[in-house]
Amino acid sequence: MKIEYASESDFQFIFDNDRYVSKHLIKNKLKEKEIIVVKNQKNQIIGWLRYGYFWDNIPFMNMIYLDEDYRNKGIGKELVRFWESEMKNKGYDLVMTSTLSNEQAQHFYRKLGYKDSGSLLLENEPLEIIFTKRI
């Protein structure tokens, strides 16, 4: 397993699989090194972490995804730890993420030391839980 920043050669995979962002945004995020991929022994992408910045100055994990065959094996934890380490190296001491209250991810984040820090309620949507973590 290898964790690294996504490169231009990873564009098509990310574009085909991350249905939440536009082609233009993926290209910008690749350029800005805001997508991290995890690859298996065959050098195939098995997951990714995409982030941005809350208030333009707090790293915010927008998405983490792992293929089902690779879940519950500690890989997601390693991917998040890699990102946290990179953010700390860039001088940040706080990171954020969120998840819907009806998703299991909330338990994953809490196990990694993220603290419930608020919520957002949009019309016709489950409650979005905001998490923060000092790094």
C-alpha cells in the first residue's frame, strides 16, 4: 500500500469515481495537491482523500473514500493520519471534517480523536455533524 498526493495521471480515475466535484475543480485540486490517493500493491488507486479549507484557513477534509474490499483494515485511518501529518507540517494545528448524522463515518472520526463541534441542518437533509481535531 502506498499513500501519496494524486498526480495528473490519476485524473481520469478521480473524475470517473468522485461524482461530487467538477472536472475543473479536480484539475485545480490536483495542481494544489489537495487530493491524496492510496494505492494497492499493483499501483491501482483503492481510495482517496480530498480536502479544502474552511474559512480559507482551516484544512477541511471534504471526502474520504475506500473501495469496499479495503475497508475495516486500518487503511482509512492511515490515510487520515497521513493527511493530518501533512497539515501539521504545513503549520496548521487544527483540522476539520463533517458527516451526515445517519452515516457510520461519525464513529470513525470520533475513534480518530475528532470532537463534535457543531452541526448544520439543511432543508430535507439529515443533520450534518461538524468535527474538529487539534493536531
